[in-house]
Amino acid sequence: MKVLLVGDFQYGSGMTVYMVNTYKQLTKDGIKVDCLSYSGKHDFEKETIALGWKMNYVTRVGKNPVKHWRDWARFCKDNSHSYDIIHFNYSSSWNFMPVVFAHWFTNAKLVVQSHNTDYSNPINSRLVKYAIDIVNKLGRHVLSKIADLKIGVSNESLQWMFGNATKGIVLKNGIDLSLFSFSKRSRSELRQSLGLSNSTMVVGMVGVLTERKNPFFSLRLFDQLHSINPDSHLVIIGRGGLRERLDQEVKQRKLSSCVSFISHTNIMNEWYSALDVLLFPSLFEGFGFVPLEAQASGLRVLASDQIPNDVMLTSSIVKLPLSLPKEWMNDLSLHFAESPSARSLTSKKNIKSIDTAGYSIRTSARVLRKMFRELLIAKVGKKQ
């Protein structure tokens, strides 16, 4: 079986983390993988080359839509018989033409997976938003018709992508649980790297720095916390279009000495151990890898009431309304960090709960592999 894996392949993307980790499991069973990036980014080129996965690129649709679609049409024509399955990973349905080209010009089975419940980036113009909404609605209809398998990371994401949650299957977003257990060593070493003591309350914010992740909400909360507890520190892990504005606001609030920016890290699993609280005030999410990983580490998570219920798997996470920042502040100011031994026990308990709920990477990869095989068996059956 040979699969073309289509996605954004950029740092900070939960979608990319999911795709790469899942397909690392699938290739263990002999599934061959090529990749195609539609983001214009080459962030994961070294990693995919090391894995033996060929990486292909098309022009980013936002840069030149006509060239983007022309690249796709040419790629599909040139690879009409190259793949058994083409696996599209999208956040919305408005850019549906690549799936149409795959439908027209290849004999592959088409899998479309929804990873979000709204557009990835905010649309400020009402006129543009109106136009995109119309095209997005058309895309839902088209994808529902031509996709051979429709997958979502939650019921909400299925509703968003296909217009009806009953038209697809929810595939649980698994993580490698063995990587996220609490580490006393990582906690100590990473805190030392920032010049922080074991008693300092360290608050984390993790994700792409975009409006969707609501980073200024987190910064305002930390500012209030720091006025109450001067021995506190905020770690912002991620990069994106709002980085410069965030940096400016940190300086305006005179918080530079107690806020650390980390643009990219390959040891996010270790950073969870260094934190005491994670703030996750997203305006919307298809699922939410970060709070799932944080729970595995036994980390306290304050999340917005806009994330799917699927991620609420342990007692370490609580949902709070964005309209009531006082509730966030109350929880944050009253929180006391667990001792390393207590944190370790919480992590072990949470990992067991997450595994039982079916959110390990091995389980989700096994389910996806079964879906693929059933899809190809059905294809063979139709030919006969």
C-alpha cells in the first residue's frame, strides 16, 4: 500500500505532529509514504528525508491560487497511478479543488480528514468572510460527494468540514504516551536553563501564535498573577504572526524579566514537566493535542470552553468560559504546584486514563490502518 500524505508540514502545527507520528507507526507495517506540503514551508524536509519519505510541494494557495491549483492538477496527472490512497488533512473545505483534481486524474482512494472547527486564520473583512463562507459551503457538499472516506478529530470537526457529523468517522487523535510522562530531571534542567528555582511558579502557553490561540488573554492573566506572586514566570512556546506584537506588549507591561519566548523546540514533551500550569484559551479547536499531552504529564490545564469535550479525559483539566476571566484568575492564583513525587503519580494515573480512552498513537494508527485496508478491499471488490 502506498499513501500520499497531504498537509501543512510546518512547525507549531498540531496537524503535522499528528500526521508524522501516526505515519511513523503505519510505516512499521510496510505502508509506503510520500508527502505533499501545501503551506509553502519546508520545515519538515530534513525529518521526512530521514524517514525515507519523499516530500513534494505546491504553491501556497494564499500566494497564488491559480498556480496552486495548476500545480495540483499537474501533480495528479503525473501521478495518476502512483498511489493507492491520497490522505488530505485540512482545516476547512473551501479549498476543495485539489481533492477534485485527485478525483478526476488519479485512481487513488481519497481520504479527507478534518482537523478544525473554523478557519485556521481570522478573516477580518466582512466581504471576504461572506465570499469564503459561500465557497466553504460548496466545498462541504463537494467533499461529502467525492471523498471515499471522511474522518474528523471530533464530531464538531466533522460537522464543520462536511456539514453533518453523521457523514464521517471520528478518529481519535493519539499521542505517544511514553514520551509525555513526568520527568523530574527535565523539570530541574529546563528550569535551570531559564535561571528559575524549583519554587518558581511557571505558567506555560503553547501553540502557534495566532488569533485563534488567544495569546493576549494568557498574557493578561499572567500579568495579574505576577502582581500577586512575583516569583512566577511565563514561558511562551511557539511562533507565528503575533510574536512581534506579543513581545511589544510584554515590554509595555514591564514583564520582560519574567517572560521567556521559545520559538521552536524538539523536546516539548520535556517542557511540560517544567511547567506548573498550562493556559489554553483557544477561540476554537478541532481537538487539541497540547492539552492532551499536558494531561499525560500530570500538568494542570486551564482550557477555554470552546474546545471539544473529547479532550477532557482527566481531572487535571478544567474548562472555563472566556467571558469570565475572573474565574481563570481565581483558579490560577489558588493553584499550588504538586511536589515531583505527587506530579509523577498524577502523570501515571492520567496516562492510564488516556490510554484506556483510546488516545494512544498506536491505537489511532491501528484504527486508521484498518480503515485504509477496508477501503482498498472495497475498491478491489468493485472492480470484480
